[in-house]
Amino acid sequence: ANLESAQEIDPLTGLFREEAFLRRAAERLRTAEGRWCMLASDIDHFKLYNQWYGTEGGDRFLHAYAEVLLSLEQDYGALGGYFGDDDFVLLLPYDKDVLIDAQRRLNQCVRRFSEDVGFAPAFGVCSISDNTLPVRTMYDYARVALSNVKGNYARRFCLYDAAMIQRIEEN
């Protein structure tokens, strides 16, 4: 079992890799009580951060960001994943206070690494109304919401709604 879990877990972040996350999130949602949501998060201009501070500095940043997600797993029964580059995902209870706390902690973490607003984290959230929807689709919806706040420093959080997909399809 340890070999399997070693392959499932990203060594830098300690979070589940993509396939393992998608599988475990689907398992979790089959028995989950209450409403859940998928939170996609990344860090604006992360490639630039790596150029400025080197990949070692970038890795320390990603590791610290992941530690916040792991602490949210502990506190809220969430499930965290790391999809490579600076793409993070969290399955967590759909609760306003939980989402505010998650954002607050992740923002605090980022400020420890850079005061530069250019490296702010962005958040996209898909509230899950149907737990049988493929987890990949929920993640894609959260990413669509996330794309709405990229590069907008006044607004760092976006909740998915179906109109967003329509706009993308129309474009």
C-alpha cells in the first residue's frame, strides 16, 4: 500500500496528485453529508516568481502553500490536490465562513513570501449541487471561475455559474 500511496502523493507538496485526487474526491462525495464545493487556486505570475527567486524559492513557496491546504484538510475534513505547476485544488464544505478562512490563510501564506500584489493567489469555486457529477467536471468549472479573476487584483475570488460556460462557448 505504501508504494501506491507514494505514487499518489506529490513529494514536494505532500498533496494527492491529479488522478489520485479525482478518485478520492469522488469516493468522498459518495458518502458526504451536506453541501461541498471544489476550490481551484493558483498564484498569479508564478513563473516570474521562479525567475526572481529561483526554483528553490519557488518550491519553498509551493510547499508552504500546500501546508495551508493540509491544515484545512485537518480542520474541515477537506481534501487537497496538487495538479502541477502552481495549480492547487481543494474539496471542502460549501460554507461561507470556511471559504473566507481558507482564503485568509492562503493569502497570509503568500504574503510571507512576497509583499508584491502581483503574486496574489486567485480562487475559483464551484458549489456542488449534484455529487454524482464527474469530479473532473467540477474541477473544470472551478477553473473557469478562476479564469475570471486572473490578473484582476481588486477581485480574487469567483463563484462558478452556468452562464460562464455559455459565454466561453459564445466566444
